[in-house]
Amino acid sequence: ICLQECELKSFTNDLAPSMSELGYDGIAQEDARTEKPAALKEASKHRDPRNHIGATFWKRDKFELVRGVDVSVRTRSLTTVLRLKKDDDYGEGSSRKNFIGEKKRNNGEIEDITTTMPTVAIVNCHLEGHPKRFLERTLQLQHALSDLSKMMAVQQQQERKKKSFDNDKSGSSKLNALILAGDFNCELQSSACSTYLRMGRLGRQAGLGGIHGEDALVIPQSLLETSEAAEILHPIIEWGRALPEETVGDVAAHPFRRNGMTSVYPTWLGREDARQHFTYCGETNKRPVPGLDQIWYSSMTIERVGLKRMFVDSGEWRCISDENVLSQLRDHERRKVLTTGLPSPDGKYPSDHLPIGAVFDWKVDVKTNENSHEKHGENRQDVRRLQIVDEEGNNVEEAIPQDEPTVLIEEQQSFETPNDELAFLMKNCPFDTLEQRSDVEFLLRPINPPMDLTTRTAPTPGQLEQLNAKRGKKSELLKYSSLGVRPWLKKIWKVEKQVGKWKRHQLMTRKSEK
């Protein structure tokens, strides 16, 4: 269960205790309880107390938190990784039960396979609400998914050091499913976030990352007119406006793009008439909005087997079997909500958003155990695992961390000054060509004459012209750089700004001492 816009006090005093009585454990973005299920790790620089928080709950008799994997907290997301408990029957068929619990080795001994129980990552989202801030919403998704990828990579490195998993790589760092749920604050049928999750990347220069496992190559001219290319090419329409390609193309591809991320609700719901299907209807303007609340899942590793309708009453409606009668009741509820808006005056719908939901089942691959002594071999069922890839499409789990350029950026040692960090980046960046390196070195040099860092004086026309030229050259370098170099260049530009602030601080300190 993923909730958004909870208040910390109500979560601590009301929600958490009530859900616990119903058999649920849970955690929130800010959780002051002394006996909370896990510690929180702030992945963002958010420091101020949040007015509203997200909270995630799970059935304690079915799931447990994966040990060694942090609960990641960002300003707009809460990520938890859960493992199915060993004694839970996670499939409808009895054959699936053979996968869990224990299995016999060839020598007849019993082997505990607790570490191979399926795991699922839950990303609880409440994305930026301003209609025009599409880039912030997309980056919030990218950051949450990138954090999850790094957490699992760190866990896998720790397991490798401890040698805690077998040669079949059945370690606890393997993810079997990914679900994102929450208030996305953009329309499901047409938005940057929908395209980003479904295709894995945005923009003409980003290339076809592929939801079916294609390599992440820059799009050749011959493919620019294909339907798949059209999904990630300009223009993407959001809230009736075309989004600028130079902006959307700057978002890095997400690492789970080869797992068929799919919305549980079809995009056509409410497209022609929002009054027929919506998840939000304001109390003031009574305007219904379709697809504002969304659930996405990795369709290559889990399947959707059930979907919550807009209006379902589990009480008095439960005894009604006539579908025509149920349809009339739902239509009556829908019309009533459209008239009053949300929250409803009778308290039946206490939020301005309607709840959504889905039921999932694990996808399994049946393999024959060639080492079985039986005549025809013994069938073994393995729950499918997620593929986690970097921007170039390399499998992160199979790569050696020291050989990963992106790991060098994110896992680098601390530096005494931003100058030291910039020198490190320039030394280790795998530039595509010597000319590219020379261009970057030129852009890092100060303009002539240099800006006065000790005052707030506006730049002269000549200085402004140089600054604009540098800005354009930086965009051009990013546009035509390889996918392996691009994150390095972004980091270099970011640290360059930090160097300027650091130098200004140093000069101002010396000036005040005099």
C-alpha cells in the first residue's frame, strides 16, 4: 500500500498503529518511531521537515525488508525492497510451491534457499505538481531508479566480498520485480514521465534504449520515422503543450528500461472523455483528470492478473452478482463524485484522489535440471529477474565495478576542494577524442577579462557574449558525445560551478580579513 501526502503526526499516531493491527508493517519518508522496520537513508539533499510525506505498508506475514538494502528517501520518492517470506505460497498453482523452501542437493542433503526467494522493489512517488515542471518530474523518477540501481550494486559487491552466494548467482542482491506507484501529477496518456518509463529514455540524441532489450544506439536517420522512434522523439505533448527536445533529451536513461515497464491501466482510459475514468476531481472546479495517479510494473518479470475499478464498495455491494446492477451502482457513484468533487461530503472518499490498485503474479521460467537422476530430468522453476543496465546498455550486475565510468563518478573518494574533484574528473574522463578533451579544457578556462567574483557587478556585453558562446558549446559537446562520456561531462559542468562558488567564498573571506 502506497500513500502520499500523509502528515507525520497522523502517520505516527494513527496510520501506523492501525495498519499494524491489520497485519501491516510500514515506513514513511520521515519516521520518528524508535521501533520502525528499518533505518532511512536520505539520498537527496532535502533537509527541511516535509509538510507531507509518503508512506509504504506491506503484509508482515507475506513480505519482509531485504537485509543490507537501505530504505532510500528522496524529496519526492520512497523506495523499499521487499522479499517474499519463505513460508508464503506465492503462486496459484501447486507447482510453483516447489521453488520455495528447500531443495535437495545431488548428495541428498537439504539446502536452504531463503536467499533465492523473490524480491520486489517498491518506489512510492509523489512527483512535482506544477504543470510546467515536466523536467523536474522526469528527473525525480530518474534519480529514484538510479538510487535503486546503485543500492543493489553495492549489495552485490558486499556479497561478492563475503562469497555469500553460489555460482548460480542466486544472491539477495538480485531483484525480481519493480513497481512504481503514486501521484505522478501528469497525465498517463501523454507526458514525459510516461514516455520515459515506457521507453527508458527521451530525446532524439538519446537513442533507442529499447523496452525489448535493443542496444542503446543513437538513432540513425533511416529509423527516425518508425513508430518506436516516435515514442521518444520531439514533440512529446504534456498538458497540451509540446515539450522542447533540447530539454527532455538531457535526462539520462533509466537503468530498468529492458524490463518492459508498463502501466497497469491502459493509456486510452479517459482520453476521449475524462468524466468516464479519472483519478482526481477537485472540490473547487469539479474538473476530472484521468491518469494522474499511476502504477507501473516490470511486465517481463511479473504479470498483472487483477485491476481495481474506479468505484468498488467491498461492503453492501459484495453480495450483488449481477454485473448490470453493479455497473449502474458504479455509474451512480461516478456521477455523484463529479457533482460534489473530492473529498466527498459524506466522507466515503476522504481524499481528493481516488484509490487505484492492481494484483500481480511472478513470471517463472521452467528449466530442466540436467543433474537429476530421474529418467526425464527434474523441472526447476525460476522466478524471472530484472535486468539492470547502464547508459550504454551494459549489464550492471555482470560488470566489474572498477571498469565502470559511471561508478567512478558516483563512487569517487571525497576531495578537499572542488578544484581537486575537477582535476580528478578531467584525468579519468574517457573522452571520445583528443579534440573533445581540448574543447572541454578550453571551456574550463576563465573568460577574458575574467569576472569579478568579489562583487555582484553585471557582466559587460563582451563578457556576456563569451558566456553565451561557452554555454552553446557545452550543449553541443553533450549532444554529440557518446553515452559513456555524457555523464562525465555533466559532472564536470556541475563541479565547475562549485569551483566558481568556492573561489568566490575564498576571495570574500580574504577580503573580510583585510
